[in-house]
Amino acid sequence: MYSGPKATGGAGEIRDVKAGNNGNVYALGRFSSPLVTLGQTVLTNEGTSNGYVANIDTNGNYQWVEKLGGSGHAEYHLCADNLNNALYTAGYYNNIRLGTQTFDATPLDNVFMARFSMDALSAPKFQTSGLKVYPNPARELLNISIVDNSGYQINDSMGRIVAKGNIELGTINISQLQPGFYYLNINGASTKFIKE
């Protein structure tokens, strides 16, 4: 009987799978839908197709997920170096974001390589700090742990855009939203929240 990780809310494919020394599995995939949920992590597509690298433990639980974002196209491949506890992804792109760095080769393509830590207890070294919102659930205002004037987008559970704008005074007014689950997207980072 199969018992493994589950992805919901998105169309995509797994491109490569590698095994680590600790029994964990590392998967590289890509998705073309507006959103994809991998365990507790929600990723937002910034272009036609974005990718991800995920660490999946022996019970099928996602330990971390790192997005390979960007507004253009990219092609990815995965290689595991178990001797040095390293994981590499490489490929070509015309616009790609790795962590907080964006690389643009438009209109031509260029090549890239990124190295990840394979420590099962930590996230990849270049992973940015998580987007934090509070209170969650919220009724009227959602407080954000990010600088003001950043643009945001809120999607419903079907991926439809229901609100967008700029963060003011560290808050977003969500009073106009119907009660339910939503995804907040800021600069390529996403998190779930509940509107009461």
C-alpha cells in the first residue's frame, strides 16, 4: 500500500527524485497552476511554470519546500551528493528567483546551479525567513511581518484573486472578505490564513 506525500490545489509534475543518507527523499517538481499546496506550504506561481525542491521524510511528511520561482520559463534537474550532504538543482532559465535573488536573462536563456543543505531538520540555506501573519484567524485586520508598501495578493481556496494592494502600517484590511480559508502572497512568499 502506498503512503506518501500529497500535493493539492495545483497542476504539475515531479521531475526528479533522489534519496538521502537519512532515508529522506528529495523531490524536484514544477507546477503551472496559480497555487500548489505541498504539506503545509503554499506556493504561488509567478509565471507560466515555477518549480520546487522538497524534503520528504520516511513517513511521507514534507520537512521543507523551497520554491524555484520567476516570471519566465525555466527547466530544472536534481542531483544528490550524499557524501557532502548537498543537493543541487541546475538547469536553464530566462527569469528565475532562488531564495531572495532574482536572475534575469531575458530575452535569451542562461544556465544556473543552486546548492541546498540536505539536513533533514533544517530548511535549505538560502531559504528566506517565513512570512508571518497574526492574528490567525482574523476578522478585520491582518498584521504582517514585512516592510510596508510591499504589494500583496489574496487568493481564495480555488486560486481566484479576491484582493490586492499595498501593505500599509504593517496591516491588511480583510473585513470585506467572506469567512473562509485564504492564501496571502507577498513578493513570492505565501501563507494561509483564516477569515472569521
